[in-house]
Amino acid sequence: MTPKHPQKGPFIIDARPGDRLTGFFLVRHKQLEPFRDRSKGEFLTLMLGDRTGQLLARVWEGAAELAETFEEGDVVKVAGDVEEYLGRTQIIVNKLRRASEGEYDLADFLPATGKNIDELWAAVQAAIESITNPHLAALVRHFYDDADFRARLSQAPAARRVHHAYLGGLLEHLAEVLALCEAVLHLYPAINADLLRTGALLHDVGKLREYAWERDIDYTDEGRLVGHIVIGAEMVSGAMEQLPDFPEELRLRVRHMLVSHHGRYEWGSPARPQTLEAIALHHAEELNAQVNRFQSLLAARREPGQAWTDYDRLLGRQLYAGRDDDLSIEEASQME
Amino acid sequence: MTPKHPQKGPFIIDARPGDRLTGFFLVRHKQLEPFRDRSKGEFLTLMLGDRTGQLLARVWEGAAELAETFEEGDVVKVAGDVEEYLGRTQIIVNKLRRASEGEYDLADFLPATGKNIDELWAAVQAAIESITNPHLAALVRHFYDDADFRARLSQAPAARRVHHAYLGGLLEHLAEVLALCEAVLHLYPAINADLLRTGALLHDVGKLREYAWERDIDYTDEGRLVGHIVIGAEMVSGAMEQLPDFPEELRLRVRHMLVSHHGRYEWGSPARPQTLEAIALHHAEELNAQVNRFQSLLAARREPGQAWTDYDRLLGRQLYAGRDDDLSIEEASQME
Amino acid sequence: MTPKHPQKGPFIIDARPGDRLTGFFLVRHKQLEPFRDRSKGEFLTLMLGDRTGQLLARVWEGAAELAETFEEGDVVKVAGDVEEYLGRTQIIVNKLRRASEGEYDLADFLPATGKNIDELWAAVQAAIESITNPHLAALVRHFYDDADFRARLSQAPAARRVHHAYLGGLLEHLAEVLALCEAVLHLYPAINADLLRTGALLHDVGKLREYAWERDIDYTDEGRLVGHIVIGAEMVSGAMEQLPDFPEELRLRVRHMLVSHHGRYEWGSPARPQTLEAIALHHAEELNAQVNRFQSLLAARREPGQAWTDYDRLLGRQLYAGRDDDLSIEEASQME
Amino acid sequence: MTPKHPQKGPFIIDARPGDRLTGFFLVRHKQLEPFRDRSKGEFLTLMLGDRTGQLLARVWEGAAELAETFEEGDVVKVAGDVEEYLGRTQIIVNKLRRASEGEYDLADFLPATGKNIDELWAAVQAAIESITNPHLAALVRHFYDDADFRARLSQAPAARRVHHAYLGGLLEHLAEVLALCEAVLHLYPAINADLLRTGALLHDVGKLREYAWERDIDYTDEGRLVGHIVIGAEMVSGAMEQLPDFPEELRLRVRHMLVSHHGRYEWGSPARPQTLEAIALHHAEELNAQVNRFQSLLAARREPGQAWTDYDRLLGRQLYAGRDDDLSIEEASQME
Amino acid sequence: MTPKHPQKGPFIIDARPGDRLTGFFLVRHKQLEPFRDRSKGEFLTLMLGDRTGQLLARVWEGAAELAETFEEGDVVKVAGDVEEYLGRTQIIVNKLRRASEGEYDLADFLPATGKNIDELWAAVQAAIESITNPHLAALVRHFYDDADFRARLSQAPAARRVHHAYLGGLLEHLAEVLALCEAVLHLYPAINADLLRTGALLHDVGKLREYAWERDIDYTDEGRLVGHIVIGAEMVSGAMEQLPDFPEELRLRVRHMLVSHHGRYEWGSPARPQTLEAIALHHAEELNAQVNRFQSLLAARREPGQAWTDYDRLLGRQLYAGRDDDLSIEEASQME
Amino acid sequence: MTPKHPQKGPFIIDARPGDRLTGFFLVRHKQLEPFRDRSKGEFLTLMLGDRTGQLLARVWEGAAELAETFEEGDVVKVAGDVEEYLGRTQIIVNKLRRASEGEYDLADFLPATGKNIDELWAAVQAAIESITNPHLAALVRHFYDDADFRARLSQAPAARRVHHAYLGGLLEHLAEVLALCEAVLHLYPAINADLLRTGALLHDVGKLREYAWERDIDYTDEGRLVGHIVIGAEMVSGAMEQLPDFPEELRLRVRHMLVSHHGRYEWGSPARPQTLEAIALHHAEELNAQVNRFQSLLAARREPGQAWTDYDRLLGRQLYAGRDDDLSIEEASQME
């Protein structure tokens, strides 16, 4: 795991009992607690995190004074020892101070796409340019030519937890859905390519307002109360009204793709797919989201020798990562 | 059943085998068919309707020529005999001609509210005027001060089939929901009255574009492809943007009521109620819709002596209208 | 929060770390535990509660002897210090003794309606008196003229957790449902007013046997094994048999309202609404229950500045209480 | 198929095009219709039935006069010819007259159990007598010692359509559930035998009022509006109150079995099984009902060579009756 | 629509009232019926079909003799007139004779893929050859090198009604799923390409025994009673046992893809996807099936000017084909 | 609770605070932890189990050295004191050593059937011998004559948690299902006895590979990825292929019973019951599984005086064990 900032220091995911470490972490939680023997005063319990995870930390000495010098949400520089206590890894903090601006890169503290942002943008840009219908092209450019829109899209996650739930995840999702749409267009000439690409490019624009990702990836109030499907419909309808003579047939078909892209009422779509482009978009999106979700779960750290992931409550199951890291498969191929 | 136009003639619901009738009907379907004995030429099969129902009709003579003189969707003047054939009531047409404009009132041919439109408007107007928050008042008036909006709202149905499915039904529904909201506000002072009234007044504005009701009450393309919840959200969000300094908190809360008013994802709401006003609006609307639906089913014609309505496929049950027209109940009251 | 008994002392909800408090609490749980250093003997862990919540408490000295002097379920008088330990507020008990009868009012230890019981009864009484059908009036009075029934109804909760889950909650619920029914009757003259009022007054009588509320609000065995719908049907049917010449039509319609008032099989109703009065009662009840449930969740204590309630597992969501305590709304109103 | 009355004549199920038949049938529907050539007057269309099915019938001559001489619901004596018209078998009636009382047995006109009623009663009686707990024995005898109860139970169906939907079906169902319960008791000594037998004997007593079976098997108003579970609970609770000192523990456990015997809320049980006896009763009942339902569907007439039954809408599938009447299986056994 | 056999004559889909036609059709149903005026003897009612649909046909004269000369399931040569009777198009047959073998091609009488079979096979073959793991390659070739397997796969449909429900549909479906899998593999290097291709090639082999397509596409007994998922698992497991040293890890992963490819229990999969390859296969299959299904529904004949398809009962909705055949869209593109 | 091995010592379920115990336990979990006062070194935390439950245990002295001498999964001999700490019972270990082979019986450490294995086998054997069809008899004997199959079936559990979740549970389940099938066969002569017995004997053979039970009852990889229904179908189909001339009709009917025995898609059956034998087998299995599940929950230890079991998450409810251990019922019986 390569840090964005050279002085980041070790990542949480790599911390092992016995390590002595020095590095930068985000303070996710902070609390002063009294020792049971009250004559000893108080100690400090922290939750320190970076984009690979979080660990409990304790400051045994000088805790009360130190606690005054930083807030939850600050990045701090920490020196300490990693140890295991009651089966749980924690950091015993020896030194700690608030970091100053230039010492760290926020991208080290939130999970982010492993893909190259420029390459993702190149793929998206190619799709934009391939749209030949002038109305649809204008509609898409209404959003994608806006610098602020591009800046936010470069950072936004595609979800809080389920899939592409990391910085840049929405852009990655878009690029992948577009790639799947090209495969679909190749198979089904009856699908209108301009419409499908437009749908892919615009279906999730509401997510730019559904999520916040300054300190942690979370819903905005608007995200919870209105949701990205309706936010997106309002954004796209608003844009259509600013474009001259936008054809009614296209108005209906684009908005329909947007409001139906979750595919079912119970998955939050207020309409179900009723056109060829809408059904294709829904399933391309679904395929991409689910494969990414499985990939993330399978990539999470497991104990050595463990063939199954932890139980995932939302999926309602464990996933099979394989016994022997699929060695038997590779071996088999080479045996010949 | 009183007709709007004095020359309407008998209504479908009152036609009985043996009647000889003269009156005006809407041609819902028209088809020329050959007699089995081809030498006899063709006869004409029609579906004639008015706002109380529809009946099959036949023209045995001169059918081919007559068929040239009118179209489906026309109102025609008919003289004929009502008879029963194979268990089905039908009209044997003796004379038929296309009606001219002044001879009929379209309101006789589509089902319509039995309530007084002016009284309904008075109730709605009172609610509008009771809103004291200037932003919400301005938002509501943005719609309700528009003459075209009022004209359409005076006519629109609230549904195609389920509840208030007749001309003026949407206005009737609004007035009733507002009345229920007043009862709710009386019980729960914690509910913000301005917000709830605003929600009640605006939650269904999208239905003005979801339904068409020129010849028959049906969905528009936009109604099927986008749905009244999203259409309404776009309309209301668009209006908010035209109002100066519309507060963000109100923007969220009003749109939230609108998108959550069906209460559940599987009933087509892309968000579930998360505020006190939203849950109150949802249940006031639901109560009103369901009671109206039951009332309509119970008001439909039954054979004499029949205690149960026909099976309603959408509800999945028959309703109980009562044995002896509730006479036992009335009697009981008078026994004292 | 005003206590019913003048010497109650501070309520749990108001206890803050650093407070020194003296007051009365219900002992919900009691356990002697050894110190890790066994030579020190044992300490006492208690769960102390009142109608606003519960807190952990510890007795460090003289624990074993003290523990002999009271039982779980007793009310005790406590003097102690409130402190925070490992992020959890607890009481360090300095003195504790069992309270005697006159020193406290049980109503301070269970949550109770904030409404005036007499006013609730007045509303219920008005509904009873408005019933003109002699059979229905007699049926209702069979229950409501019984002193024991009235005494229990003055105390019973309407649920264990979901809505009106506090002493007096059932009476409050009844009064509110009756108020909603009046609004419904005003809108729908086709609804039989006597029947609807009777249904509202009797639909939940089974809850008097479904719940126990001596120490804590919980189900009775009968509540769990039979449920208030069937218990209520048995009570009402039994009463009808004692009334002379109770008309069959009314027997069916009243029992139907009772057994169908949850509206759906999956919500525990063994029949679905099939009459106008039954559908109206179901939705009036549902509206009232859901709005009350939201109101309770929104009234629970939140950290300052928090716009959202905690996640409610049964509802499957958080509720929005508002950012700035709706200040923007009020301000807006005053800006004019 | 043996008729109950020697002069019944052929059953509907055996009527084949080309047959000339004379026999007794129930008039299920009757209607006079005009010939298309009105100068020819009217003919009579009838639906004639017996317990094996129903057939359309026509009277071409003297129809109007004949129609005056009998009503729907009468049994008539018919002489006619069976023929096929437009793919549908029908009877051309040559002679028809109303039957008089002694000429027929109503049991020939409604479907009825093929089992011997006395043997069924013997099995039920044995179960009653095996109950040793005096309270439960008294409770069961409260019902089973009543002559009217026994008379109705000898006739009642267990359902309108799904299982044991024929006269005597409820008694047959009871006897079979009791037999299954004995097998269960043999396997699980922890189950209280008296309770389980009591539950089996009483769980469906409400069906005696849920169904009517004079002319056709149908729901009563009470059956639709209240349902057999609540009717039964009222009957059993009422009986318990008339028995001296009926123990509370038994009151709860018997009523619990009754209200939970459908097993799930969505199948109409207002409580789910929470005791060993309740879960055993539910599954014994379910096993019996489903096997009987399959057996009835598989016993219905199929075209020769057809391996599958017709699609059953409630089950949502066709059933496999077997290709070659399982001949291959029998043959196989004899091959040895 | 081009026929496979040059003398096929007009297709059903093109028959219009007023046409005089001569051509070959499959007899799907045949029945002799008496004229109402029995003195006139009998006429013959036929259902004649080809791969584009089916039409009712009548033979008025010489019907009885003619009926002896052919059977249901035969192909016949027909000369007749197309006319409309009671709103239903039918053929009045003037001449009819049984066709002899060389006169027709069965492919004209069942719906079949419009794709080139050789090209589909080329795509499938390329996928087979790209598998490098020797065990998986051997497994796939076990099936695909078998001439009978290839012959059946060239003809089999992928479903009875829902998607690719025509001859060659299964092969078309395979080729399309493989193409989508290549797009997925390109996006997700973590997916094992050999496994995914093997899964795609084998997941539906059970359909070769689930369907019969001699006269009509229908389920086999085995298809209904066991289903293609289990049939396929048995076939693939059986093959694995014949291959030497097939690695256990691969045995599990391939069978897992097969049994989980419907994705959910309620869609008939006895296991849910638990590996990356299984989730990718499920969604690639689902995307392909749903888009094909929409395409088929949108391709079915609609009345001119109709923007919506007929209601599809299984989908529970109508689909939007577009108003003006998307003319506005094309026009728009050309406006530049 | 009688141990299988005479030196087992006390069972976990019987350990009470204050006991001094010596006996054998399985080490389920082992971890060295530092004392908070690090100068004191480390202590050892263990989870010790046997077939009646598990308890936490601590080794305060010599922990590091001792920890080297045994592994998780070993059986150890322990001497120690049982005490209560913070409301949780634990063992303070005074002595501990790894046990050697002959000192214990593994059956003491996993839960196991309380039934006599030989009697269960006798019942199963009787069913096998009662099958007269030679093909079905051969099929059943293919499995049941195999010594390894019998050995595994003597040990296998029927589930991981839900029902018969203990060693020998599968055999017990089989014997019970067979007994229920005999009762069903007695009631329904139309059911083919050979088929039903064969289905009962083979329906769960896949469970021998779905579960592992060496140290703990858990799924195998194959169990999770493929499931016992498909594993079983493969085993049975494979066996059929090795038997000469196995009739196709029987092939279909036996496999159908196997794949449909869970009864519904959502319960994991890839086909639903479509034959009389399949529906009977499904419900016999279901009855047996559910009653066993209830019995296990009701047999688990409860605090004295507690009438209700703990909440069972999978069932979604608590079960009623009875107030006064049903004494009132027994008393009642003796009152006579």
C-alpha cells in the first residue's frame, strides 16, 4: 500500500503486535477516562484511523493535558507501540501531536480507488464524445463541461458501504458501466447507442449531492431525505429546460432511464424499466455493482489459511475466497 | 343520476332489457362484421358508453354505409331497443347519427365527482390562506395562483382505477386530505402546520401530467415512464428555484414529503417517511384513498338482495355491503 | 420533567457526570461480584431506573450486607455521585436503603402519558354518549360502565415498544382514534357513525389482558399466546351474548371491525377489512399509531447539534429531527 | 361411481358425446334466450350438475312454458342426448320435469367424502375417550356430546376449494389429523398427549359456522367477516367459562393451539406456534391438508394419455400423474 | 420474413383480411363440429400455424372426409381466403392436403433465431479454445466435442416463453453471455478467466434435456420434475468423474457456478453466488436474458401508431416502443 | 447426563460457582494475554467445552509455558475452581495437561442424539426391507449396504443449528421421517409405498457431504457451495446409472422427491413438489424438523421459574415452556 504523502508512515492494515511505529492518523474518536484507582487520574482512549482501517489507542500519561491540544477529525502524528490486549490489537501511544497542513494528504485517510483517475476520465470522455445526437450531447456536456462537476466527480464515492464505497468510486463505476454498455451495444443493434451512453453518464449524477466525503463517507441530509434518483431527475430535468428545443421523446426516455435504473420498486426506483435502453442500463449497473461488491469483500484481510470471508450482514452470507489461494488451479495448469 | 346536458337521455346504468331508448352515447369501439351467411352482407358492432358504464350495440341493417359517418370517440345519438342475448344486455340500434357540438356535455360521458367543485375549491383555498410561513405560502401560490393549473386541477382524476378515479377526483382528494390533516394537527401540536398543509397541497401536483382525461382516463406516456412522484418533485424543485432565498431546510422537508408520500419503496416511493410531517401526510393520504376506494366499490350496482360486491382483483377480495340494507340496524335504533 | 411524588429527586435522564444526587429509583437488576483482587471481597452492581431511563450503579463498600436488605423490583432511596467510566455514565452509591410505601409514587418509575387523564376520559365519554343505536350503546357500556375496566384502561399502555408504549397510552390512543374517526365521519356520510365509534371504542379492549405493567411494561402469557385481537373478540362476543336480542347484522359488523383492525394478515389480523367502517377504523388506527411512534422517537434525547435520531431497528431507519431545531423555518416566518 | 339413490341415473363425469341419458340433476343456472331469428321465439339454457361436475344443457322446444315449472336449485329429471358443440360437451334436453322429494338423495348432487362416516366417527370417538385429563375431556365432550354439533360435523366440508372440499370432509380431515397426531405422540413423548388430541379435536370447530353447504359449498357471511379461527376461539372460550375451575394453564394452551394452527401470520393465524403441541398440530394439519389437495387434483378426470393435470391457479403449477399409469413401476416389481 | 423453404408461401404474421393465400402450415389443432342446423352435417375447425404465429381456419364443405386424411402435427398445404369474423382474423379453406417430406422445412414452422448459426458456433468455439487450464478445457470438450451434443445445441431454445424462446436460442444465448463475460474479464482481472468461460459454456447444458422442441417448444417431464440446474449438475459431475484427477477445488467452483447461476433461491437456484466468478456469471446471464426478453416483446407486431406493447403478464407491465418510431430522435441527429 | 467415557468428569452444563472440578474438556479457543500491570507477564484465556456447552477459563500462573504444551482442538484434563465474575461463570484453572488417546471419548465433546443408535438402525433397516420394487430396493441398498456410508450415517448431524443438530441426528431424523411416512401411507393408499420409503431413505444423503463433525458441526466447502440437495441428486443419479435397466419413470420420480423436498424455492428447493409422494415427503420432513427444533429449544436450560425460552433469532420468537412445569395440568388429571 503506497501512501499519497511520503511521510504517512505505516498503514493501520499493516500494524502488527510488537511493532514500534511512527506516522500520521486521523482521530475518529477521543475520550478521557478515569483509572479505576481514581488517585491515578485519567487516561485517554482514541480511535485512530487511515484509509486501510482503524485501531484503538491509549495514552496512559499526561492524558488530560494532551487531550486539550487536538480535536476529533484532526490528523495527528503518533509514536507508539502496537500490542495485543484481550485479543484486540491496540496502540500504546508514547508521543502525539496535531499535524499541520502540509504534513499529510487527506487521501491517505479515506479509502480511495486504486485506479488511475486520468485513465478513468479518458474512458468517460470517449463516451461523451461518441454521442452524435446533438441534444443528448448538449445535455451531457451541460454537466461534464462544468469544472466543479468534474472536480466533485473525481472524488465522489458511489456508495456508503455496498459497492465502490471509496473516493473516486463513482467515476470508476461510471467508466465500468460505460465499458459494459459498449459490450451490450455490440450485441444488440436495436439499442439506441446515444441514449444508452447518455443514461450511463447521467444516471448517478444525484450521488454528487447524496454523499459527503470530507471526513468520512456518509449521506447528506438531502441524500437521506430525497435520494439520488430524485435529485438526479431534478438536475437533469432542470438542464433540459435550459437547452433549446429539447425533444419531448428524448426528455421522456432519458428521465425514464434515470428513475428506473434500480430496476424494482423495492430497490428504490419509482418506475420500472419500460424501454430497451432502461433495462440494459439497469442490468449493466447491477452487474458492475455486484461484482465490485464481491471483489471488495474478497479483498478484505483474512487470517492466513481461511477460505471464507467474514459473514456479510447485508448479503446474508460468507464468500468463498478459495482454499490454498487457488494454487491447485494454477498448479493444475502447469502440470501438463 | 342527473345528466349535465338536458337531452342526454337514459344512462347506461339504467338500461334494462325491454326498454326502448333514445339518447346520446360515446362510441368507444366500432367494427363491421360479416353475417355468417355472407350473402347478407355485414352488420355493425359498437361499444357505446357514458359515465355510468358501457354496453354492446348492434346495427343489423345499412351497417356498411352508416359506419362511414362517424368515428370511434364521437358522441352519437341513438334510438334502439335493449334486449338480453346469451345472458348479456345489448342494444339493437334502430337509428344512429353523429351528434353535433352543442347537443351534449362531455361531462356526461366520463365519470365525475359528485361533489360541488366550488365547495372543494373553497376548502383548498382556505388551506392555502392559512399558511403563514412566507416561503411556503409563496411556493404554494406559485402553483395555485396559476389559472391553467387551477383549470386542470378542476378536472383531473386522482387515479386511473383505484381511488377518486373520476373527473374532479384529484381536487376532491386534496380537499379531503386537507380536512384529515386539520384533525391530525389538532391532535399533534408538534407537527408543523405550514409544512403539513404545504405537503398536502403539493404532494400530487405531478398527477396533472400523469393522467390524460380527454376521452378516457388513462396514463400519459410521461405518467408511465416517469410517474407523478418524480414529475411532482421536478415541478416543485423548479418552483423553489424561482423563489428568492428559499430556505434549504424547507427545500428538503417539502421535497421529502413529496417523494415519501406513498410510504414504502414497494408502493413506489423512492424514500420512506423520515419526518413527522411526512408520516402524517402519508397516512392521511392512505386513509383517504382507501376509504374512497371501498366507497366506490360498495356504490357499484349489485343485483337486488346481494350482500357482497363482485370480487375485486386488485384488493383480492369481495366487500360486504350488508344483508337487508342495514335495515336491522336502523330498526334497532328505532325500537327504543 | 415533574415528578408525581415531591421527594422523587432527580430523574435518570437529567443525571450528568459530576452530579451528586439523592433520590428514589427502582432496582431493575442486582448482582454481587468479587473484586479481581479477591482479598478485597465483593462489590455490588445495580441497574437503577425510573420512567426516564436507567443507569448502572456500583456499591464499593459493605456490598454483601447491603445486598441482603432489598430485592430486584424494590424502590430504593440512593445517595451517590454520577461519573463517567469507559464512556458510560454510572452512579457510585454512597448510601442506599429500601424505600417504604408512602415515600414514592409508582408512576415516577414507569413512563406515562403526558396528557391529562381526565380530559382523555371526557373525550372517550363523549363518544360513548353519541352512540344512538341502543344495542351498540349497550354493548359499549357493558365495558365502559365497569369500574374495574375503567381503572385498568386508565393505566394500560397501548404497546410494549412501538407506539403509546407508556402508562395511560391506551386511553390516549383511544381518544385520538376517536378524534380521527370524527373527521372521517364528517367526510364520508356513508359510514355508519355508531358502528365506527363502537369499533374505535372496542377494537383494543384485548390489550387490557395482553399487557402487564406492574413493574415493567411487558406481555402477559395470554398476550403472547393468544393476542389482543382474539382476546378482544372473545370479550366482545361474550358481552353480546349477555345482551338481549343483539342483532346478527351488528354482531358480524362489530366483530369484523375488531378482527380486521390490523388491516393485513401479515400484521396479525385473521381477516382483512371488508366493510367501509372496518377500512376506516384500520387506517385511523394506523395513522395514529405511526404518528405517535415517530413523535416518541423524535422526542428522545439526542446529542446537541444532532439532526438525526438513532437508527430504529424496527422501523429500519433514522428520523430527521431537523438541523438548527427548525430555526430557519421560524426565522423565515418572522422575516417578513 | 355408485349413487346414493338407486334412480340417480348416469353421473356427469361419465357423460360422453353420443350417449342418450335419463337421470336426475341439480339446476345450477337457468336462462331463457331468444333465437337470433326472433320469429322462432326462445330457447332455454341450463347448467345441470351433480356431485361429479356440471354440463351445459339446451331445451330447443317449448322452452318458455317449461321454464315456468322449476327454479334454480331444484332437482329435475332429464331425458336427453349428449353431444359435442364447438369443442364443448352439452346435453340436448328432450324431456324435463321437476323431481319430487323421495326421488333423489341430495348427497348425489354435492361432492362428498368417499369414506365411511361411521368409521370416521369411530376414530374420532376413540381419540375423545383417550383423553385422561378431566378438564380437557369435559371441554371436548362439551362439543362432541351435543347432537346438533355431531349432526353438522357429519356433513360439513373442510374447505370451499382447497382440501377436503366436500360433504363430510371436515370429519375426514379430523380423523386423519388425529391419526397423524398418534404417530407424532409415539415419536415425541415430551408432547402432552391430552393437549394435542384436544387441539386436534377442537381446532376447526369454527368451520361449522364458516361454511354453508345446503346447495353449494360456500362461505357464510360470518365465515368471510370473522373466519373460523376467531369463531372457534370464541366457541371454545365460551365453553371453558361454562366448565367449573377450568385451569388457566390449560385455557391458554388450548386457545393457543387453536389460534396458531395455520402456523404463520400470512396464512391467517393471529399468533404463531409457541408450544410443542401447537407446532405439532400445525404441521400435522398442514401435511394432511396438502396431501389431500394433491390427491384431489390427481383424481380429477384427465384425457387419456395425459401425464399432467391441468394448471392449478392456487398452487401455481401442474401436477404429474405419471406416464403409463405407473405401469412401468408395477411391471418392474413383477419382473423378478 | 424469408422462408427456409422456397415454397412455404405467406407467413401467418403477414395474412390480412381480403388476402387469397396458398402455402404450407402446421396443424396445431383439429376438430369436427356439427352445424347448428344438424341437417347440414359437420364443418372442420383448425388451428394453423407457422413460426410467426397461428390462425383459426374453417373448412365448410367436405369436412368429414377431409378430416380423415391428416393428423394434428402434420404440415398441410392450404389454399384459402383470409377474412375477419367477429373481430378475429380467420382462414376459409378452399383446398387442403397433407404435405410430403421434401415440400417443407420444419424451421419454417417453429420460431428460430435470426442469427447465423455458424457465426454463433465460431464465437463459442473461440471461447472453448481460449481455456488454458487443462482440466477445465477437458471438461468443456467432454461436452462440446460430442457430435450429438452439438447437434442438439444447434437447435435447442433457451426457454419456453421468457427469453431466447426459439430454435437456436440457447446457442445464441451462450454466445452472447460469453461476449459479456469477455467485457467483464477485461474490467476485473481478479476474475479467473478459465473458470468464468467454463461456467458460461456449461451453466445451461441441462436445458438440452429440460426442453423438447419437436412440434412445439415445451418442457419435458424431466424438465418440470427435476429442472435444468440439477440436470446440468448431474451431467457436469458425471463428466468430472470420468476425467482423471479432476482437482477438487475446480470441482467445487464449477459446480457452484452452475447451481447458483439463477442468483436467488426464489428464482430456483439451490445456492446463492459465493465466488467472484459465480456473481459475474449470474449477472451476465441475467443482463442477457432480460435485454433479449424486452427486445422480443418490442419486436412483436403492434397496431400502427401504437407506442406501447400489449401488457405482459409475467413482467407485469407494458413496454414503451416509442411514439413516431423514434423519428424525432433521428431527425434531431440529422438537424446538424 | 451420563458420559460415554467413565473418567469424563463433570459436564459444563452442571458446573456451578463454588464447585471444585476435575475432568476432561475440549480446547475450543486459546490465547495468551498480558496483565495490565505488564511486569506480571501474561495469563492464559481458554474456552473449554464439551457436548453440553462451553465456559471461559483462566490460567493465572505459569501461563506462557503451559500454553506451549497443547493446541486448540486438543482434549485436556483440567483441575480448577468455578467462580462467577462480572455475572459470567468461569473456571480458574489450577492444573491442566493434554489428554492422551485412551483417556476420553470424542462423543463426550460434541452434542449427540440421546436415542439408541441400534434401535434407530433397526427402524431404518425395516423400511429398507419393506421395499418390494426390485429397482428401488437395489437403489436403496446401493447406499445402505455400503459400510462406509453406514458408518458416516451413524454419526452425521442433520443440521448445523436448526434441527437434529447433533451427532447421530441425521439417523434419528431418518427414522422419525420413516415412522411418519408409515402413518401417511396408512391414511392414503394412493401413495406408492415403495417410492415414499425410497424418498425418505435417500432425500438427505447429500448431508453426509454437506457437514463435517470432527471437532465441531459445521458446513463443508461443498456443503456451502453446492448444498445437500444437489450433492444428493448427483449421488442418487450416479447410483441409478450403475444399476441395470433402471426404469425412466422411477428415475424421474425419485430424483423429483429429492430435489423438491424443501417444498419451496425460497427454502432452497430447485423444484416444487409435483407428485403425491413428493408432497407427502416434504411435509413429513417438515413436521419432524420443526417439532425437533421446538423440542431442542424447550429442553435448553432456563432459570428456575422462567416460563419462556430465550428469544430465538431464526424463529423470531420465544417459546412457552409453561408456568409451574405444567404441574397444574398433572394435578388436574389426578384430581379425579
